[in-house]
Amino acid sequence: MARLRRSPPGAPRSRVPRSQQPLPQANDGRGLAVTVALLRAADGANPDSYYEAIAGALDDYARRYAVDTPLRLAHFLAQIGHESSFRATEENGHYSVPRMREIFGCRGGLAQYDRAADDCRIGADGQPARLRPKLWLEPDSYAGNPARLLAYVYANRLGNGDEASGDGYRYRGRGLVQLTGKANYAAFTEAHNARDSQDVVDFVAEPDLLLSELKYAIESAFHYWESRKVNALADLDDLEGVTRAVNGGLNGLQDRGARLERIKKALGI
């Protein structure tokens, strides 16, 4: 548990809520703010030995990316625990024909897919509102073929080139939170190199580093958090706002909230 420094006798009390006071500094003799006990409160899926191995990197990057109050840290750990259980993952892209159409095929997202018809719901023009018609016209080219599917569905988006470039697959989601798209890999490259001039890396040239090097997978989650300005929402203790910023919706809100409450209890806030 992160303990906050007590004021000396007679000193005026801080008016800053405990949840928003700075975390202990790495060199103040009180150890890590991110501990095994805190990570276990966030997610119980991993052994203590794994949490011991990653706690130092999480603690370091939390300070570098200003996730530096108990409330910010609580929200961050709750979200990452839900998203990946603190494990580096990559986007799978291996879908059946109906599932790929449901996930990627319709304008307006999953809610616009009609499972009974295996098609998108009817749009204003009286036709199925297909966003990516090739998933119906050439289903065998994309089902069960992650490289083809992701190259298609992420083409000409997020800084990627066209389908033929293969950028959609090359810059598929990776990390503790799925960093996706060439533009986001470029932005992460810039953010990392600005913070660590002794470890210059090009994640556009080597995107698989977000899988093969756990420290980069961890840092990419903090970059993702910073790029979406989630600290401001965490400062408000706005679980729904934080979840929307991280997830794009409210998927798993109850689980994220349960994790958050366990972490807050561990932090004493």
C-alpha cells in the first residue's frame, strides 16, 4: 500500500484530498507506489512472481506519465487489469464469416448487425448499411485470415495506407492496451524517445517490440492513457468517463468498477 507522508506536529493540514496527493517518490525511502498487493487487488490472475517482475516498470512509467496520485493510479490499474490482466497481447483477427461481419461490417457498429439475417440492418436508402461490403462479396478471402482482414478493415485509417500496403495488419493492436494504427505507433515513438534519450526506439519500424519487450508494452499503456487525457477524468473519479476514454464505450463497466473499489481500499482512499 502506498503511504502518504504525515505532516509534522503543528503543521497546517493539506486541503488536497488524500486521493489527489502526490504518490511517494521513488527515492524517498518508502519503496514503490505500485506493489504486488496493489496489483493483486487490480487483478488476481497472475502469480506474485509476475507482479514482482513488472511492478518496478509500472511504478517508473506512472511517474513519467504523471499517473502520480492515488486516484489516478487506482483508475489506471483498474482499467488495465480489465483490458489485459497486465499481459502483453495482440489483436487476433481470426474470425468466422458471421463474426467478422458483426465486428467490422456495419455502419454504426455491432448494434447494427442483424444476426438472423447475417447482414446489417436496413439503412435510410432501403439497403443493408454495410460499411465494408467485401466482407459479403469476398468472405473466404478474409474469414480466418488475420493478415487480409486487418489490412482491409484498418485501411486508410489511423495513419495506415491502403489495403494493399498491409499497414492495417502490420500496425494491429498490441500491448497492455491495444495500440492500433501507424499514426499511433509513430506518436508512441515520439513520446518514448522524448522521455528516454538513452533508449531511442522506432516502433513504426519495429512494432512487434510491444509484444517481445514487456517494458514497452507497459509504457504503451501509459502513452495511450496520456494521449486520451484520461488523468483529468480520473481526477474527477468519473468511472464512466474513464471507461469511455479507454474502451470507446462502457463494455465491462461493472468489472472495472469492482476492480477500482478493491484498489481504492488497498490504497486507503
